[in-house]
Amino acid sequence: MIRPTKHKTPRRPAPKKQSSNQKDPVGVYCRVRPLGVEDEECCIEVISNTTIQLHAPDGLKANRNGEFKETQYSFKKVFCIKTSQMELFQDVAKPLVDDLIHSKNGLLFTYGVTGSGKTFTMTGSPGQGGLLPRSLDMIFNSVGPYQAKRFVLKTDDKNGMEVQNQVDALLERQKRENQPTVVPKTPSRQRLDPEFADMINPEEACRADGVDEDSSYSVFVSYIEIYNNYIYDLLEEAPYDPIKPKWNGGGTPQRQPNQEFIPPQSKLLREDQNHNMYVAGCTEVEVKSTEEAFEVFWRGQKKRRIANTQLNRESSRSHSVFIIKLAQAPLDADGDNILQDKNQVNVSQLCLVDLAGSERTSRTRAEGNRLREAGNINQSLMTLRTCIEVLRENQMCGTNKMVPYRDSKVTHLFKNYFDGEGKVRMVVCVNPKADDYEETMLVMRFAEMTQEVEVARPVDRPICGLAAGRRQKNQAFKDELSRRLEERGGPVNTESTQSVMHQLLQNLPPLPASEITDPHDDVTLPRLIEVLEKRHKIRQMMTQEYNRAADMLKSMLQELDSSLVSKENLIQDQRGQLGEKDKTLHSQKTEIDRLEKKSKMLEYKIEILQKTTNIYEDDKRTLQQELESREQRLQREQTEKRRMEQRMQGMVQDTKHKWEKECERRVCAKQLEMQNKLWVKDEKLKQLKAIVTESKTPSDQRPAPDKPQRPSRERDRVPAKRSASPSPVPTGPPVRAVHRRSHSAGGERWVDHKPSSNVELDTVMQPILGSNAIKVSAPSEKALAKCDKYMLTHQDVASDGEIQTKLIKGEVFKTRGGGQAVQFTDIETLRQELPTGPSVLWLWR
């Protein structure tokens, strides 16, 4: 069996709202309350009027190993502990009240840790009224003279507004006065609660500018609280039941015998035809003065749920929302009555929200209901934080994530404000004591994130197209009419006439009881006839008075008509003259506009020329500076070049002198080598000659040959100077000096390390390393593994410019890792010196 498909009800299309491309960030302000005890540790410091600095307490720093550092947070404005309630209102709430009077919505809420002064900021105390009473005072100071009569503007059940005429409004007032107290009546002005009677000084009263005088206003207030995520009406009063009273005189639920408290009925959120959220069935009271609004607020404030906790003696256990709704209806063309068209009525509202403070159960030690309340408070604040985070992410990253407004009643109720239905401002209240450091830091982060959310700026609503100044013209007409009536001796105004008629009606004899119980009763009917005759006479007197007043008014109206005709003729003539003057003024204005345009054009050209001149002058100064810098650079380069040339010339001369010495030394060495070779050859020839001649000549006759002297450098050596002391006399045979044998003459195997950069000197004295020595030009681990000794030949230039050779010797041993290591033990130095004579001196040390 196929079930028929159920079609869903199509969603009602949302009305097209006037979009505004301009956006404003959420205005976040910070207020610092004073410390409870002067010696208490403080963790907040006000740096400027827009910045505060938060630093961790000493104990927390020690526990966290210095993890917390000093952090700064910026706000639109910071209010220190000396800021008065008036200064706070001027900067925060006054612009919102001004927008409310000009038909724009606003939302203002306080946020912070429990005990940070949120309720004091919103409500205040006697002599120090908070934001809420000052907002009400400013509203009534501004629209007080233009208020409509009670019940002329009436709220409906769908967040709308209805318009009633004067007669229906009068009947509604009489009906409300006669029926039992179900809906709160308008409070009396004579009996004011002393707790809020002196909240605002008269010197601090303020009013809005630009109030539309051609409109009538009505103010409605409602007060709700959100407790455990349920909405309750604080102004609701249950019907009176004489048998089972459920409410006591204070408006709070009364305990029945053997039963629990009767809880109030929670309210639901609804969406009106404009997709704005409202509380269905919420009580809205029309108030006509600041005192009346105060009394309504205080009656609801006494019902609000508060409790005593470890951190706050009067801790709010719910979020309170005080809604001020202002209805603005234009007057008709005569400027006397309200225009009977509810589509022309503009309704704006200002929501003042006192959020409950976030708290930690570890500090409050809450149990039972207090624990449940704290959990719901923290959950609703967490939902508000989540919504702000999603809004910020959607705006900054261009995403389109769904904002979870419905997760909490607080965010669901005010979602229209974040969608562009009005301005949003937040006052962050902080307690500077060190115990609230961690909670305060979370509040600061949330406030910093909230400032990055932008809300569309509300657009101006259309106004009625009737002529302006209707109320003033109607009032001028009434004043003129009263003056004419006073001159003719008639009633001064209609109000006095109505009061006279009311007194006459009150003076009529009352009707006697007309119940006849006896057919022979001769008293009741004559008495009734007598009373009716008296009332008839009074009625005739009233008719005559009315006719006389009507005739007088008729004659006066005729005179007014004639005077109006003459005045209209005069006005026509003046209009003709004004037309000619307007033409003249128009021509003069056109000429002035032309001259102004010409003047502006010349000023513009002068400005352009001035800018061009400034640009050229700047370029000139820049080029001059660049030229000077280049000249200085050129001078420095030339100086450096001359210094470099001098240095190079000195180096060339030094190098030339050094090579000349080297060449002379090498030539002398070569000459000596050749002389030695020649001497060896001569010696061999002489020996050969001696061997040949030896056989011919006997040995005893053989003369001793003259031994040739080998050329040596000793002959070229300069003889040393003799000492002044006598030389020692030899006492015995001469002792032959022992020659010190070099360490390199052992039987070990050597590694001869001569770098390739060394210069071959071809000296006579050379180290004897043996035929099995391994010669290398770079260190080699393979060569070290095969040898026992190591020698490094190192050459450098001595202080006199000669080449000095060092033989650095060491022993090779194996390391634990299987490698080879060298430990240096001795250094031999070979140095060449050029004597002053032609010979060369060799020294071995």
C-alpha cells in the first residue's frame, strides 16, 4: 500500500529589508570597579582611556613557573574606578537612547564575572542611578510633551501596534479602572518607593535633539528574566482567587499547605511577520513618566531570583532583560489627532540586559539548586561566546557557517540585533582583585573577540509625507481661538467647557429607587416625577447655554472667515512680490554659484600649482643632497685610492728589496757550490798525480805536497773582536767538543711531511731520516700507520725578512679507536742570515 505523500507547508518568504552596506563593530567598553579592601592584591592596571594591562598574581606565577605574562587589552573606552554613573551614561547609553527616539533599535548588555558590578552599572543606587533609570529619564524628558493619551496606541499579541480613536481609548481606560487587578495598573505618582525616588539629580537630566514634534509617542516597558534557560515574565500577576490565593501581596508565589511553591508559567519565543523575535504573552505596561517606569521596574526587580554565594551576597541567578518599546505615530493633516493608520506607526525598542556573572563552582562551593543555576548560567554564556566566534569567522574568512542562536534563549532572543536590526554595545565589568584573575582573563579574551564582529548599521525608516509643523499650527489656532473667546466673554477653552458640563452632570439629582412593592404606594411615583422634572429643567438650561455658545461660535467663525479671505488676498499679493524677489534672488544666486565655481576652480589650480612647486622643491632638495653625498663619496674614494697607491708602492719596494737579497743569497750559494766541486776535482787530480809519481820517487825523498785549502765560508766570516781580558792558557791537551747528534738520526721509520708550498733552500745541513722515510705533502693516515716518528717542515718569514725553517718532530702512537695520533716532542730551527761581507753564515740550533 502506497501512502500519500504529505506536502510541507511552504515557508513564508521574508520581507525585503533595506540593506545597509555600512557596518559598525560591536562597541565594547570596560569598567573597573574599586577593590573591596584597600590592601587587597590587584591584577588590573588602567594604562590609558582605551587600554588596560592584566598581570598575574605572584602566587599564580610561582605555581605556573612564570607562564602568565603581562597582557594588554584595548577597548573603545575604559572607565576607571573614579568614573561616575553620568559619565558612563553619556558615552555608552545616551547614543542608543537617541537612536531609539529616532526609530532605531538598540541592545546594551553588561558582561563579567560574578561580583564585578554589573547590576550596579545597570541599575545603580539612590543618588547614583545606573544606565537603566537614566535612559528612562532621557526618554521622558525628550518625548514627554508629545505623548499620546493612554490606550490610544495599544500593543497586540503579535509584536505589533494598534491605533484607537479617542472614544475607544476612553472606554478602555474606564474598563481597566473598573475590572479586577489582572494586568498591572499604571502606578500612582504620589506614592514613590524611596529606594529609587532620588536616583537621578535634576542637574543631570538630559534630553535628545531633533525630536519630531508632529508625532505622538507612547512608551511601553516589559521586564523578563531567563532562569535555567526558561523565560519568565516578572510583571505578570495571576488572577485573584478568593478561595485559593496563589500569590501573596508582593507578587511572589505563595506556599500552599503541604505543597511546594507554585512555579510561574514560562513564556515562549515567537517570530513576528518581520522575522523579529519576541516573547509571546509578555506583559507590556504603558507608562507616562519616569516615576511610573521606575515603579514598574522595581516591582519586577523584587521578583527577580537572587541568592547568597561565597563570592557575592546578592548574586543574580538569572539573566534579566528590561525592554523599552517606543511607539511613534504621526499626527493627521490638522495636527490634532493621531493618524488612524497602524502601518504609519514606527515601533523601536531598546533592550537593557543584565547578564548573570560567570562563576566557578570550585570557588562558590555551590550545591543543589545553586549548582544547577551556575551550570545553566555558564552554558548560556558559552553559547553566546560560540555565536560570537562563528559570526567573527564568517565575516573574516568569508564562510557561511550556521550560527547556533537556538542553543540558548539569550542568543535566540537577540539574534536580530546581530543580523543588523540595531546597534549592539557591551559593557565589560571587571573586578581587579587577584582572586578573579583567571576568570577575568577569559572575559578579556571574549571582549577582544567581540570587538571584531561587525553589525550592519540600521537604516532610517520612512516617515509620513505630511507637511511639517502641524502641531505648532494647531496650537497657534487654539491659542488664537481662546484669545477671541476671552475677548467676547465666552469660555476660554474647550477644556473649561468640558469641566463645566461635567460639573452640571454631577449636580443633576440622582434618580431615587423606582422599585414598587405595594400597589397602594403613592410616594415612589411622585418622587420619581419630581426628580425627572428637575432634571428636565436642568437639561433645558444646558440646551439654552449650548445654543448661546453655538451662536456665538458661529458669528465668530463668520468673522474669522471674512478676515481669512482678506488675509488670503493680502497673502496672494505678497506671494506675487515674493515671486519677483525669488526670480531676482535666483538670478543672483546663479551668478554667485558661477563665481563660486570659478573661485573654486582657481583655488584648485592654485592648489595644484602649489603642490607641483612643493614636489619640485622636494626633488631639488633630494638631488642636492644626493649630489653632496656623491661628492663626499668621490672624495673618500680618491683619498682611499691615494692611500692604496702609497701602500702598494711601499709593498712593491719591500718585495723588490727582499727578492734582491734572495737573488744575492742564491748567487753566493751557487758560487760556493761550484767552488766546492772544483776543489773536489782538484783534490782528486792531485791524489791521482801523487799515486803516479809515488812509484817513481822514493818515499823518503818525496816532498810533502802542499795541501790546497778548501774554500769555506769561514774565510769570508768577519773576524770577531777580541776581548779586553787575557785569553786562557791551555793547561793540557785540548778537549774535543762532543757534537750533539740529532734525534732524527735514529733507526726508526719517519714520515717526512713537507708541504708543497715550501721553498727549496739547498742548504748544506739536512736532516738524516734514512732511506726508508716516507715523504708526503699532506697528512696521510696510511703513512702514519707504517711509521714510528713524524716530522713536519714548516717555513715562515723571520722579523728580519729571512726565511726561517722549523722541523717539528713527534712520536706516532695508536689510539683506542684504531686510528693514529701524533704527540709532538721537539722542534729544531734552521735559520739563514745574510752577513755584511760576501760570505754567508749558516747557523744550526
